[in-house]
Amino acid sequence: DITVSSGSLTVSGAIDNNGTLNIGNGTVYADGAFDGTSGTIDMTDANANLAVSSTVTSFGTLDAAEGTVTFDGSTQNVLVDTYNNLSISSAGVKTALGNLAVNGNLITGSTNGSRLDMGTNQLNVAGDLTVGAQNGLDLTDASALLTFNGTVDQTITHPGNATVAGGATVSEGFESATSWTITDTPSQWDFEQSGVPVT
């Protein structure tokens, strides 16, 4: 077991976590391959961050109640999992290997070329969605599905002017939220409920 209660720990080599990695108000930078198949990642603070920049085999049992997992390599696969907060940073395509669930916020980097490619998979976001760069979230496959499933108001922020291909579906149960803020310049998201456009 290892605990990083504050500050940061940078590991240049491979990590094979068979115990518990406790992250408090700090960041663990895993610059080498990460394998947590038999381990647990316990984030005990809202500011806890695990930043992975290489190949990830498994997170093991990942705490989905606090903290953030950041994929900051140039090209990476994003593991099927339930994340508290998920961050996609740095230039390069991060490819979802399957359906992703984010209990909190999803943020993609503002660096040009930083992109989360969902392929044919489903993305559930219960918090805010912030897309930092044009085309930072790729939902162009006709089978891709983005669902906002938060129990409180959610905010979507997007830089706009993205190249959009037909087919992706965005769905939301509007009856569960009191208001929606959509920031998109120019606006390219059209929501409809019971056949009536929502503005």
C-alpha cells in the first residue's frame, strides 16, 4: 500500500499495483505502464488526481466517488470503467475501449488535437461536460450515444465550429433538471422533447 496525502508523486517506470493506492489532496503521475488488476485506487479528496500517460492495463477497483483520472499521454486507450471525474488532456487521440460512465465532470483539453474518440460506444455523464478544443469529443459514429444522467443541473461548454458528422445521438431526460445552460458558438446542439424544440 502507498499513500500520497498531498503534493505529488511521479513514477517514471511501470506501476504494478497489487495493494491500495491512496490519493488525498495530491497527484500521482504514472508516466510508465500502469497495471492495477489486483489492486484498489482510493481517492480520499475531491482534488485527488491520478494522471496516466502510458499504457493502462487495469485500474483494479477504482474509487468513483472522489478525485479525477487524467489521461495525458499522446495516444491512449481509455479503459471501460466508472469514473468520478474524467479528464482528457494533451494533444492526441484517446480512444474509448467501451462504454464510459462519469459520475462527475468530463473535461477534454483545450490543446488543439486533444480528443476523446467514443467510437461506437456509450458515454454517460452525470456532471458538467467541458470540451476544450474543436472536435475534442468525437461522437461521429452512428452508434455513439451521449447521455446526460445527472440529478442536478448540468452545463455543456464547447468552443463551437466543430466538424459534425451525422448519426450521433444525444439524449437527456429534461424532466429531471430545472434549467440547462448550453454554451456553443455557434450553437449546433438542438434538443427536442415530445416533438417540441427546446431553446
